Amino acid sequence: MAHEMFKNEHIKKFINMEKPKNEAANEIYVYGEIGDSWWSESVSANAIKRKLSAITSGDIHLYINSFGGDVFDGIAIYNQLKRHSSKVVVHVDGIAASAASLIAMAGDEIIMPANAMLMVHRASTFAWGNRDVFEQTLNALDKVDESVTNTYMNRFVGERSEMEDLLKNETWLTADEAKAFGLCDEIVDEINLEENKDEEPSPEEIKNSLLQKYAAQTTPEAKQQESNQIEMKNNLLAKFKRA
């Protein structure tokens, strides 16, 4: 998990997550972290609620480029969008991961450029305390996983146990793969998000990123885990492509 946290933070430096300055009335940009944050630009359920309350007609176009964040803010935003009377068209501009992929599922139509991605995984948290605290935390995580799975199952074309497998293995999906699983409706031509020129990585950051990436990949456990994930995903994709 520490490796994934480092990887995500590093990737953020190369992807512009600032929404356009000329955002139209019926456009909503989920760019950045989901939930209130002191450290970066974020998208909270309250902010989306204010935006939606001002939209009374016309389709809503929701643009996503986010690694996720607070799962409950993500669920709240999903439900707000589902309740709204307007048609919701979701555009995954770059990445819709974790809580952001939950929000994407609210779309009446989900559109992904060929170079965009979805990522789904089980809930995670931090805990400190005695055995009772950890048991309570595990129980809470099980409930969150159940809620999250319910959300994906509104679109997923397979069985619940198969969706649970994808979540368990923290699955990264290309646009083609997301469409095969029913998590995307249309694939369009690739778009390129402008790099954030204000945050060029230092040589030391680049070196450390590469060391972290390849050191983790060289362990037998990492190789076996990656092999198992690829085999599971390919088996599911082959099943649904034949259907």
C-alpha cells in the first residue's frame, strides 16, 4: 500500500488536475481529490450539491480526472447525481480511480477516451487500538465493501462474486476493458491532458520513483501477485467477450 500511495502522489505531478477556468453552467469537473482536503484542490459532496442545485434544465456533463479520496463523499456525490432530473453524461478525461470510479457509475452515459482508465478496489483505512477496535474496523470495512459492490453492480455485466474479485485485486481497467465489463458505454478518440508545467519533477524524484517501481516488481511475491491479477482479469474479459 505504501508503494501505491507513493506512486499515486508521483503520478499527480504529471497530470493536470485543475479544472478549466471557463467551466459552463451544466459542466461539473471532478478534478483532484474527493472530499474536503487541506492539502490540494478537492471536490466535496457539499460543493457538488451547490452546483447541482443551480442546474434546472439540460444535460449535465461530468468530467472526471481523479485518483479518488473519501468513499462516503464519493457515494454521496453518486446519489446526488442519480437523484437529479437531468441526464448525466460522464466523461473520464484521464483517470477515475477508487471513489472517483464510484462517481462515474452515476452516469446515464459513460464516455471514455481510448487512453483513459478506471481503477476499482476494496475500501481501506487506518486503525489504532486494541483487538476490539480492529474487529470493529474490519466489520465497518466489510459494510463499505458491500455498499461499493452494490454501486458497481448497477452496471457490471457479470456476477457479484466476479465484481468482488476485481475489487479484491485492485484492478486497473483500460477503456476497452471497462466497456467489456459494462462500466463504460462509449470509447472515443484519445485526448491528452496538458502537463502541469509548474511542477516539474526533480532528478532525485524521478530516480526515487523508478527505484520504488522496479524494486517492488523484482520480488517473487510481487511477480506472483501481478501474474494472478492478470490471469483473473483476462479470464473475466474472455468470458464476457464470448457472451
